[in-house]
Amino acid sequence: MKPNNKMTNAELKLAELIWGSEPIMSMALVRLAQGAVGWSKSTTFTHLKALVEKGYAKNDSSRITMEIARDEYAAKQSCSFVDDAFGGSLPMFVASFTKNRKLTSEQVAELKQLIEDSAE
């Protein structure tokens, strides 16, 4: 199943814990969430259920894995942000991002290389 909908902040916290430890058994995840963010078992399971329903996580006999890689999720959210905030215009995003800050020559070179690598 392809993930749909955005993760809430709480779901993203849980996803980060899963990404850092997967595969992880559900009770180990409960202990991890308790220590990391102070959540109870029911809170952890509530957010886990939401991740599963949205297609981001899989619960197979209490063995929890993510259905999307961390970098894939970040890329999806980045595209969504550029679409929502800048009408899909990457140049408008870059102009806004660099308006009040200067890029180093290394950053400029890296961006040029990324652009060249992704050109049609």
C-alpha cells in the first residue's frame, strides 16, 4: 500500500523511533517510546495504528517495520512543501531560501551538480 496523508508530529516522532530500530517488536517500541518521549503503551499503540492505517508502517505479528524509507518520506514532504508554498516553483523556493542568507561556494557547487544531474 502506498502511504497517504501527511504524518502528524506525533506520528513522525514514532516513525523516527521505528526507522532507527527496525525491525522492532511492538513491546520494544513501547519501551523505546516511553524512554524517548514519555508515552504510555496506549499512546504508542494509538500512533502506531495511525501509521499503519496511513500505509507508512506495517505491523506483522507485532513485528513493526516502516513501509517508506526516511529519505523517501523527506523527499515527498519537500515536494509537497514546494508545491503548497511556492506553487511548485523550485526557483521561487531557492530565491526565498537564499533571500536572507548567503550560500558557501561549496553549497553553490553542490546545487549546480544536483541541477545538472537532474536535468532532462
